[in-house]
Amino acid sequence: MILKDDVVLLRAIEEDDANVLMDLINDPEVENSVFGWSYPVSLSSQKKWILNLSNDTTVRYIIDVDKEAVGVAIISSIDMKNRTSNMNIKLLKSVRGRGIAMHALGLIIRYCFDELNMHCLTANVIERNENSRKLWIKLGFNEDGVLRQRIYKNGTYHNIVSYSLLREEYYERNR
Ligand SMILES: CC(C)(COP(=O)(O)OP(=O)(O)OC[C@H]1O[C@@H](n2cnc3c(N)ncnc32)[C@H](O)[C@@H]1OP(=O)(O)O)[C@@H](O)C(=O)NCCC(=O)NCCS
């Protein structure tokens, strides 16, 4: 189902979203802030990728604000035995600093606990990504620890900071 509140609407990825996904993946600043690495992506290969998507252990949402696609939020590594999953989000630069990530992740977190019956949600952030680290703390996540030198970018290794939110902590905050 779609997820929505008074600010954002989270829905499935459509072929027409190729431009926004391509802009996010091709943006060096975003690439620098997140894990992994990417080839430059063309519009046609982005469209092909969208057509081949399947929801297995990953659920991807386009974030709409006022009917415009402004970013993507992802629930990944969904593990139905241990009831864990991981969260991730990327927004276009033009819409940042307006609380959109708080709204989008607030909906996803509630969906993970209320509908998927998750026990523990995780998020992993490159240590120097201060904005993202503050975001997870503001959402109530606990800073669990540091994985040393796991990400290689800009000619050097970076630590990962690992966050988690337990079901009981979430319901305690949101009674
Ligand atoms: C990280 C990101 C998703 C934040 O989105 P956003 O919509 O701007 O965040 P919000 O406006 O909801 O801010 C929520 C909180 O996050 C923190 N935060 C977000 N952007 C910040 C910034 N530029 N400076 C300082 N704190 C920031 C703050 O604690 C903020 O709360 P506050 O405004 O009350 O201080 C966005 O900057 C982004 O897409 N960055 C590039 C990709 C990325 O780093 N993704 C995270 C990977 S885990």
C-alpha cells in the first residue's frame, strides 16, 4: 500500500521516475554521502532497471511532495525470521532541510513495526555524514557502535556508524 501523511506520499517506483532516480545516482555529492559506488547511469538503463524491479527482501518507495517525486526511501534486508530490516533515504538537494526525511522515515518506521511486525530496524551511515547521523538520532535510533574503516571513498577509508531502533523503544516513544 502507499504510505502518506499531510506532507509526503510514498508509492511504488514508476517508469516516469527514471529522471529523479538518475539525478540521485549521478550526483557526486549524494554518491559521497552513501555506501556503494555507481557507474554513470543513462536514462535508458535507469528505465530498464525500473522495469526489472522486484520486491523480495527490499521495498523501494518514491517520495512525492505536492505530486512531485523528490527522493527515494528504501527498506532493505527484510528478514522475517529475526524480524529485522534496514532503512535508507536520498532526497534531491532542492528539497532538503524541510523535514521531508522525518516525515518519510516516520511513515516507513511505523509501517515496519505496525504492518511487517519488525522487532529491530537498523541504519548504517558513513561516520562523516553528520546530517544523516543527526536524522537517525532525531528519529529515536540508538547509536550502537562503529565499524572501522569499512568504506573506501576519496582515497581513504571511512568508519560506518551503526544505528538501531527496537520495537519496544518505538512504542514507548509513540504511545
Ligand atoms: C540526510 C537527508 C536524507 C536529510 O533529509 P532532510 O529532509 O533534509 O532532513 P530533515 O529536514 O527531515 O531533518 C531532520 C533532522 O536531520 C538532521 N539534519 C538533516 N539535514 C541537516 C543539515 N543540513 N544540517 C544539520 N542537520 C541536519 C537534523 O537533526 C534535522 O532536524 P532539525 O531540522 O530539527 O535540526 C538528506 O540530506 C539527503 O538526502 N542527503 C544525501 C543522501 C544521504 O546522506 N542519505 C542518508 C544515507 S543513510
